[in-house]
Amino acid sequence: MYDRLCTDLDAAHPAQAVLGLYADRLDRFPLESYQTSLDRYLLVTDKQAALEEAKRLGMGFILFDTHFSEQSLLAHASWLDSPIPASCSLFLFDMGNVVVKNIMMLGKIAKRYDLDREEFFSDYLHYEFPLMEGFLSSAEYWQHIREVFGVSVEGDPFYDAFEPVFNDEMVTLIKALRKAGKRVVCASNTIDPHWRILDDMGALSLFDKVYASHLMHATKPSKYFFRQILQSEGCRFEDAYFVDDHEPNIHKARSFGLGSLLYADKGGRGASERLSSMFASFL
């Protein structure tokens, strides 16, 4: 997704009716100076040569056609959030960094066992998705760490180092939605030791139902993950709404037709501002 727009279209071009809505983040192309890195720019053009230049520079691009609208930008713009559809019957919320905060643990684990931080993080990334999809247990992973790093690991560091706390504004929203008669479910990429802690602290009971990747054997942002949940709930993509803090998850969800809000400080908009603006009618 992208933080700024640029265009080589003249002021009388039909696309300017949409682009002009975002004049505060619109630059002329070719760019003479950069307000952000080139890979966070989205070019809107009707010229193939300009499109090729954008590709060369690592920029995003949209080739203008007669269907160009605000909806055309929605899948690409980090500062835009999908409107809640009038037909919405289901809200999906991510857990980590949304409903709960203070979820970072790898740095604490590396420090406790005197592991090279960069090497440990790199190793973990190879096993993150098998852990989250429930195909690798935490016990198996820590046995791997004992063998590779030659350290004596006690208990389950994933459990011991995980110390989440509630995000009050999100808890308030979920309770308000349910009070208004809306169905609210959790859609989380997670691992078993974290899920047990979240259950013990009462985070899972906030929802009508919870869906965890390690039990579903699927992770965001795959379409299979979302489809399993929506099929279980008897809901269409276009009748649901998704809140997550991870930009790639939002980008993919929108490509599937799932309206979504990026709960993050991105594109010049704060997470709390985005949330209160979109859900004002419930708060």
C-alpha cells in the first residue's frame, strides 16, 4: 500500500475530480523531490511510458481508465479505510496490537538466553508460519533452538515472555458493537501458548466466537483463512468488515472484497483517529 499519490495528468483531466480530494498528498510526476520513499508512492497516469518509468523506480501505479474512482484507490492507499457496508452483519477483529498490546517477546527471549538478536530473529522467521498454523509445536521449536544455538531452554519462552495488556479503546468498541446487536468475532494469527494466556485473561470472551490460526491450520492473509471464517458464519465477503493492524492483511482482504480498517499510524493518520471516525455511530 502507498502513502502518497503522484500524477502527470493535467488539471482538466477527469481523474483530477478524484485526485483533487487528496491534494495534500498529491505530487507532480516526474518527482522533483520526495515526501517519502519511492516505493510508498502511487502514480496515476494514462501514459504507458510513465507507467514503465514508475515500474523502474519501484513505485506503484494505476493506469487511468473510465472506471477510475475513489474505489480504485482504496486497495492501494494506506490512509483510506473502507466504509462499513450498510449490509454488514459481521465484524472481524485481529487480536495482537488491536485488542491487546504489549505483545512483543522475541527481544526479551534473546536477552534472557543471551542469543544473537539478529540471528535469532532470522531463525524464527523460518518457523513463524508453521507455528501459527499449528504444524509445529512450541516444544519442537525450542528443541530446535537448543540444538542450533547450544543453549539450555527452560519451560516455554513463548509463554513466559508474552505479557499482553488490553487496549481499552478497542475493548470499548467491541462491547459497543455487541450491545448494538452486531456479531463480532476474532480472526487471529497466533500460537498455542499465546492463545492460552489470552483465554486466561478474558480476551477471548469479548467475542461471540474466536478463530485462531493454529486451530484452523491457516493464516492471514490467505483467502482460505477468511473463507473458512465467513463460511462458518454464513456471511459473504461483502457483508463483513475487518479490523487489523498489519498492512499486508488489509491489502489482501480488500482484494477479496472484504471491507477493512487499518488500525495503525499510517499515511498521516493515527490508529485511534481512524477507529473513532469509522465507528462514531457506535461509540
